[in-house]
Amino acid sequence: MIHNERMTELPARRLLLVHAHPDDETINNGATMAGYVAQGAAVTLVTCTRGEEGEVLVPSLAHLAASQENTLGTYREGELAAAMAELGVIDFQFLGSPSHKYRDSGMMGTPPNEAPESFWQVDLEQAAMELVEIIRDRKPQVLISYDDFGGYGHPDHIKAHKVAMRAAELAADPRVGVGEPWEISKIYWSAIPRSALHGSLTSSNIFVQILIRFFNYVPSKWLALPFVKADGVVTTKFDGEKYLPKKLAGLKAHKTQLIINGDLFKFSKRLSTRVGGTEYYIRVKGDAAGPYDKNGRELDLFAGVKE
């Protein structure tokens, strides 16, 4: 694990990802990360909290929860390290100094969210400047994070988005901070096109299976999720099917948080989604460049980037 160490040799392609909690990175971008590592790119992951308020899904580890021993954050650091080993990512760190890491904020309106040490409460400029230091050191050409609703509205996801976008702006400003200014060429937000959701759902209920298979059924509440976007909005995809085994191994490393059975990610009692290696994005900075798929989507996040 590289933590606040300067990189002396920079590969031609450099990717930075900013996520809220351990596991978010593998769920959203696991194949992308593994794929670019395999291609020789430098992949840097910054995680903003240790996910201390997460729900523990493994009964034998329930004692780790915030309501009991409150040691889940430390445990999830180990899960993140194990997941990164599966993906081949060696440059990953938590936002903040080694002696102070921001705490998981929990959901809006809860006591953890209002705690002064929570990520939601931290001053935006302070957190952004900590990320600026990393940006100016790693010099990424491409940044991946969430949309302005944080994907699904979790306060830490929203704050991670704000920190990432503000840091990208500040890092390019020669009047700000120390070190040489660096402008990130392309910025992407993770997304799922509706057509991809249609193709990945499965169910333990035979009636629902028939509806999904023959009638393209998707529960309206899933189509309404903020990170499920109209197909025309999604600008870019990364075909990482060959890296799916690495992504699945990374997901399984986050065992306190995720239920993975084969290639199925279970998110309710009866509904699961197949984990795929194709990951989708919305480009919010930078110009489009080929190659493209049949729908006109970029196939390479670095397309058009000057190396």
C-alpha cells in the first residue's frame, strides 16, 4: 500500500478514482481498475472514509459494528487491501493524514451524520486541498468519481463527488497550494444505462424470472434509482469482461458488506443482479475520442489524452 509517498516515475497513463467507502471502488469500477493496471497504467485509489457505519452482513463478525465494538473501520481497511491485491492496484490510500481519517457519516439525519468528525461535516476546502496534494503528485489524466447525487444519495458519496470536483479545479490553479499545477484532462462519473440493468437482473421467484426474461421486466423502483441513466446519457463504456474474475474476487474480499454468490450480487431477498465486467460512465470533462461502440460510446477512458 502506497501512502503519501511521492511517485518518481510516472507511467504514460494515469488514472485516479475517488470513492466514499471500501467496496464502492470494486462495485463501480473493479474491472476498469484491473484492466488499466493490466495495460500498464498507474491506478490510484483515494477512499474518503473507512466505512465504520456499514451494516455487517456476516453474523460471526457482527461484533465489529459501530453499535458494538466499533472496530469495523479497521476491519474494512483489511478488506480493501485484500480487494486491491485481487485487482492488482498497489497505490491506494485514505483521504486525510495518517493520524486522522474521516469517519463514515452514516445516512442523513442520523447521529453519526451530525458528528463533527464525520466526512459530511468536514470543511470542503480542507478535504479538497488534501486531494490536491495527491493530484499534483500523481498527475492523473483521468478522474473517476460519482455524479452530484453521489450515485444513490449517501452523504459520503455526495461529499466525495464535491471533494473530487473541487480538488480537480483547485489542482489546476497556480495560485493555490504548493507544487506544480496539474489539470486533469478527462473526468467521468460512474453510471448504469437502463438497458444494462434489464440484462443483468435475476430472481429466485420463478414468476419474476419469467417477467424478466420474456417481458424485460424491471421493478420500477430500480429503474428510478438515480445512478440508472437513460441510455443516451451514458457516453463511455469499458469492456472489462476478461477482468471479471478479478472483479468478482475483489467483491468477495469485502465480505462484511456484500453477498456474492458466483457472479450474482444479491441486494434483496428475491432479486439479484449479475456482476458484469462492462462498466459505464458519463464524461463530464474532456472531448470524446474513438474508438467507439455501435452506440457511439467511447471504449477507452484515455482516448484523446496526451500521454
